[in-house]
Amino acid sequence: MEILETYQVDGWLDFVVSLFSAVPGGFLLACLIGLVSFGVFGALRLVRRLINRS
């Protein structure tokens, strides 16, 4: 993957690692679970609308 190495911003990986080390893991896990549940319930709401429309 030479193209990624060619256009890589210096210090970007260090910034991402420091960002994730600053935020506790439990908070990130809660955000992930919240986003997944939001998507699942949105998909279920869409299916329910499509079923009721018929």
C-alpha cells in the first residue's frame, strides 16, 4: 500500500493514538453501542413503515 505511505500526514497516527488513549475505553464502547442501537432501531422503524404501507 505505497499510496497510503506516500500521502500520509506526518504525526497523524500519533494523534489518533493519543486521542484514543485520552478517552476511556468504556466511553468509546458506550458510543459504539449507542450508534449500533440507533441504526438497528432505525432499520426496524423503516421495515415497519414498509410493511404498514402495503
